[in-house]
Amino acid sequence: MTEKELFNEIIKTCANPEIERDIEIRSRLLRLSRQLENGTNYKLVCVRLSNYISFYLASHWLRAPQALLDLARTISDDADNYRGATSDSVWVDGILG
């Protein structure tokens, strides 16, 4: 996935009628899209989005609009890869430091 593809996926999700009615989700998605526009690493945005969706599910009895779940599936590989890359570097720095 590229930064532009992520941005387009977020905007597409925001346009979903269920998401449009949910101010909490919509405002978080728009905040994350602004981070992309401001130059934040798109994989970091994927992690933040993944973390938000996990929190949302945990705090809403594991229920979420389908569009949000679809977005979670779309970003899962990038978020997981970035988490792994950063945790590996922290782990190695801790050993060598």
C-alpha cells in the first residue's frame, strides 16, 4: 500500500453512510488523513489506525461498522510489518546499547 492508497481508503471509509453518522469514527479518520497530508509516515498512520480500531472494538462490544472492519483488513499487513520492524530495532538496540 502507498500513502496515496491509504489516504484514498480513509476518505472512502469516511464517505460510507454508517461512518458519516458516527462522529467519533469520522473525526478520528479525518485526523489521521490530516497526519498523512502533513507528512507523517503512512505506515505509522496504519499502526495508529489499527490501534484505534482495536480500541473501538474493545469499547463497543466487538461491534463496528463494516466499512471500518474492511479498512482494518486493508491496513493490517502494513501495520503489522511496521510494528515488527520497529520492535526489532528497539529489541536489538536494547541488547547492543
